[in-house]
Amino acid sequence: MLNRLLRITFVFCFFAVTDLQASDNQLVAFKTDFGVFVVETYPETAPETVKNFLMYVDTRFYDDTIFHRIIPGFLVQGGGISSNFVEKPTQKPVINESTNGLKNEYKSIAMAREPNPNSATAQFYVNLKSNPEFNATQKKPGYTVFGRVIAGIEVLERIAQSPRGRLKALPESPNYVIRILSASRINATELHTLLEPQNTPSPSRFKDALVPAQ
């Protein structure tokens, strides 16, 4: 039975990677304190947003940033604040592309922004459920979706379940610093090694990084 399950898993992974090899969509692997997740970007649908996102990836901007906003069953947000809680300086904002037809659905990745629709810079969020209120309508701009998580969504689900509330300045931040250790481009072949099951780290791993209550 186990061998049969392993064969099914291998076939599934093979076809997933085969499909990706036929695509021009760039993959980005995020290594975090809780494991790895992989994002597939959609440059044909959100060209300026993807270009902006990959610029931050290539300059290692996301390395040693944190997930500063987690809401279980809703979203996980990060990519702009360093592990010592300093907001990192960014490049100029990117134009809003929320009318590109991509929706804020489960596993989609989108740009965080301020009320000004053209204010997104580096911060992003991953939807942990369908959030149609973030989509563009005829009456209001939305939040630009530019890709989706194709592997490791369970890592983000675990991050979202972390205790929070100790930091008064960021009440939706985890009590323990949860970092993006690195973000880098990968190809479809490299995805094979990232599809192995990932273990949940012990909370003691972060005992020295506990965010003090303020």
C-alpha cells in the first residue's frame, strides 16, 4: 500500500513539474523558519507587478524579513520588515494591475498596499481562503494578484496558526519572529527537491527570538 502511494505521489510530482517546464512562469522558492514554499508568478497577466517582485527577489531584499501579519484562515503577510522590526526602504511603487482577471483565491499571492491603489512596493500576502473583497470591481480598485503558491501551502498554514498578540505595535504579528531566510528563483527541475514532506519545527527553536511584550 505504501509503495502504491509513493508511486502515485511520484507521478503527481512528475506531471506537475512537466507542466511547469512547458511554462515561462518564473518560480520563486521562499525558505522560512517553518519550511519552504514555492510561488509561481504570472508575468503575462501581471507584468509590472511580477517585474517588481522579481527585482526584490534578485536583490535579496526579502532575506531576513519577517511575517508581520498572520490571521488564521485568512492570510499571511510579510516581505517588508526586517527581523529586528525595522521597516526596510523600498523602490518606487508599482502600478496597480488588479483588473488583470486574477482573483484573490486560496493560495494566490498578491501585493499589499496602502489606500492609494498605486502604492504597492515590496510587501505581499498569501490568501489562505478566497477573499473576494480584495478583488477589483467597477467601483473600486483591488489588490493585485500576480501568482500562486504551488508547493508548501502547509508551511504558511502552520505559520498562520502561531500565537500572536504580544507585540502591541503589531498585534497581528507572531509572538516569535518567523523569518524569510531567503527568496530565490528556481527552475522546474529544482522543484523536485522541494516537494519532500517538511517537518514542523519545535517552538524551542525560536526561544531566543521571542518578541517582548510592549
